[in-house]
Amino acid sequence: MPVAMIEAVDVVKAFTVRTRSGLLRRARTPLRAVDGVSFAVEPGEFVGYLGPNGAGKSTTIKMLTGILTATAGTLRVCGLDPSRRRTSLARRIGVVFGQRTTLWWDLPLRDSLTLVRRLYRVESGAHRARLAELTALLELEPFLDTPVRQLSLGQRMRGDLAAALLHDPELLVLDEPTIGLDVVSKATVRDFLARVNAERGTTILLTTHDLGDIERLCRRVMIIDRGRLAYDGGLDELRRTVPADRVLVVELASPAAPITLDGIENVRVEGPRQWLRLPRSANAAAVVAELARGHDVRDFSLREPGIEDVLAGLYRGDHEYWCSGRPVAP
Amino acid sequence: MGVLPWVWWYGLRRHSSYPLGSLTEAGTNTVFGFMRAYVLIALWEVRPSLGGYAVADAITFCFITQALIGPVQIFGGLDLAERIRNGDVAIDLYRPVGMQGWWLAEDLGRASASLLLRAGPPLIAGSLFFPFRWPGALNLAAFAVAVPLAVAVGFGMRYLVAMGMFWLHDDRGLNAVTLVMSLFFSGMILPLVVFPGALGTVARSLPWAAQIQVPADVFLGRHTGLGLAGALGFQAGWAAVLLGAGALATRAARRKLVVHGG
């Protein structure tokens, strides 16, 4: 049986937050940023690690990379304890912090990549081959000799991805790699990550708020909220098991008063068009038939919930509701 | 070869990326050197041989200190402090090398660039327009050792101030205090040889003296034989103490770490 690339058992990270409670007094409030998280990621998987802001995603990533030490629980990455074997682990994994850069601001991108070679002690021939491969895949050639400060955000992110992958890591950890990128740059990054995962078998853990990233790349998602893992499973399964409302868009012959039907919320009226939220239990055909009886309906469309609707429902915080999708063992 | 010599090399290149800016700073250092030189000339006319310096020693001291402002970064500051504040330090902590070693190598690169671009103009101008005392070969060689040690001492103190950010979250107060201490006790305002009694003894024992006063005295040839070895040992000792404290602070910071900015 292969060793899991990441294995977390009851991992906790607790902080103490100090807040002013008087002129000279500080109140100490314990905070469990990560509160008993358990999961395993097998070699070759592409896993999305999702959650609202402040849920504990970045804290988890910092523990996985050895920057932070877990307060309790067991954590193994590539078979190593990240905080004790941080240096050895860093040579086997690649990390991209989307809002931060590992590149040297005032020097050409090529120099930063050369420094990465020295940092990870990559043999010269292997470095040349790998750099050529990454240059082709990420289309780096036009700006390899441009100082990093002059690169666009998309170019810089491609440079950071190359820097994270030059030493051919077994695991790539990405913390919001497409944040702020335009649609073309996002597509380039997503295509590249899909290829790295499929062709090189690199295990990828992706943290993102970009639902396009998740739908395009992740077969499995883990959702963390308030420090606890609330969902761990397939993306399709998440869509099926977590109920989210559908929206019926009705176009009438002329503008009319808001339509009211039992159990159905009218969420928007715009001229002759009206948007009706259908609960999962509602029969859309019956609703349309009832509408047609009382109104002059010219056209209608039914919008199925996207992953953003599912996640928005989850993030709103109905914990019992979304754990019911697929309970994660406490 | 490890990565740190390369970090030094890239640090040197990074900090020499704006040569015009560096030369402007060198021009400013030179102009201020002239102003300080005239103040010292006025002082030495009233008190010749003050602190054992002749007027040429005082003027040479003045221009040496102006030349060293950039390399030892006497006014303080280390980019690391801002990186701790905004959370970019996560990148530094993640690298498979020690954080202090990485930043020391980068700072030595910065100092090398500063030495190349900023040190020459004040020295040349001072020697052309004022009585100036050039060192002999031995003292010049010793000076070449004293300057990197001065940079290491300066780095050690700036690194500790930056590490304070892990606990204080704002380094302005600490910077203000260390700036005053640094200017007063390094010899930037007046050579420490003129400080009287116990104040002078204390001032010449503190690490700031290793940044400016000691290398200047080495340049002036005021240390010979065992005294010269002792002066360099004084610098090396402070460098070792400060870097040791930096290593302990790094370890403590890792233990209590809260990486700001998510």
C-alpha cells in the first residue's frame, strides 16, 4: 500500500489572541484556527482545499510546509514530520503563495530561477532540461530576462510556478495561485497545473476562492470551516448531496406585479422578467404549469445551482445542514 | 558550493541595480562630510590633539565614517521587518536554509554594492580637499577585514530589531531608539575617543563602536600588533554575540510564530 503524500490526524493549531480590555489590560482569548482536522491525500491526487476567509486554510498550509508547528495531532507530509524535518521536506515539495513571491524583485526572472537551482542543489543538466520544459509550458521565454518588478501579475505567477517546480517536487501546495489574474492568465495556469498533475503525477493541494479553478481542476474537495473539516469528497458528490436552490427565470408578455406562489421566493423583478427561487423539493414542471395558467408567459429558463451556489450555502454557516451532505468523522 | 555565496552575489547585483541613486547618496554623504569636517576643524583648532587625534586624523575619521554610512547601514532598517509585518516572512521561513544566514548573505551583498558605489566619493573628495591620512599596507589589509566585521555587527543589531516585529508588530519605536543609540555610540556624531571618563570607556565597549570607531581607527593606524588583533577580535566577538542572539531569537520566533497576513 503506498504511503499517503499527506496524512493529518486530529491536527490542531491553537493561538492566543490578545485584545485590549482596559487601559493597560489585555484579555487573552484562545483561538483554535485548526481544530482536529484529519485527512489523507494519496500520491497523484489533485485536491481542492476550500473554505471561507479565516476558516483555517492558510494555517493548515503553513503547518504542512513546516512553517507552523501543530499544537496537537499528527502530521506527515512525504512521510516526514513537517516542523521537525522542514529543510528535508522543503526539498521534496513546492509551494506557491499566490499573494507573495519567491522571486527577486529587482533581478531578471532567469536569475531567480538560477538561485532556485542553487537553493535546491539541482544538478546542472537536470536544471537546464527542466527549465526548458517549464519555459515552454508556461511560455516564459518572452520575459525570462525582464526584472521581476516589471512583470505583469500573470507573468509573475507563471514565474513563481516555475520556481516552485524547478526541483521537480513530489507535492505542490498552492495557496490561491490565480488570485487577481485575468481570464487568459488563469486559463494558462489551470492548463499547466492539469498537465503537471496528469503527466508528471505531481500531487497537488490547491487552496482557492476561484470556483473556476475547482471545477476545472479538482476531482476531490475538502471544505474547512471554523477550523473543522466539514466535507471531504468528490465535487460531483458535493453537488448532488448538498441541496441548493434552482432559479426559474420567467419572461412575461409585459411588466407585471411580482408573482407570488406558495413556498417560492420571488428574488428579482426586472421589467417583464422575474426570477423565482425554487426549493429542491419543488417540481419545476408543476410551477411552470401553474404560472402559465395565471400569466402570459413568453419564455422561461431554469438555472441549476452551480458550485458557487452550493459553496455559498455552505459558507453561510448552517453547519448541521452541510455536514449532512457527507458527514466527516468527528 | 552552498547557496549563500549566490545569495551574496544576487544581493550585490540587486543593490547595484540603481547606480544613479547610489551615486546621489554618495554625493549627499560627501557634502555632509564637508560640513562635518569644518565643524571638526573648528573643534580641533580650539582643542588640538583632542582624544589623541591630530586634525588630519579627525578629518580622515570624518570621511571614513561618511564612506561607511551606506555599507554598515548606520541609520538602521532591514527589509525583513516589513516582511514579518506583512506576512511575506512565510517565504523566508519555508526555504531550506537558515533564515539568519540567508539575510546575512543578502546584507553582505548589499554592503558590497554600497562599498563599491557609495564609499569612494567621500574618501576621494576628503583626500583632495583636506589634510588626509592614508593607511599603510598592513592597516589597509586590516581595514579590509574590519569593514565586513563592522557590517556583520550592524547586521546583527538590525536583524534583532527586525525580529522584534514578531512580538511588537510595529518597529517604529524600536528603530527610533536604536537610531539614536547607533548615531551616538558608533562615533557618527563625534569620535568616541573624545568621550570623557566612564562614558568613553562604556561607549568604546559597546557593539556600535565596532561599526564605525574601530574600523576608522584601524584605517588611521591607531592599532598595531596585538592591539590590531584585539580591535578585530572586539568586532568579531560582538558579531558572534549578536549573531548568536539572532539565532536564539529566530528559534524563539519560530516557536511563538503567528504569521501575519494570513
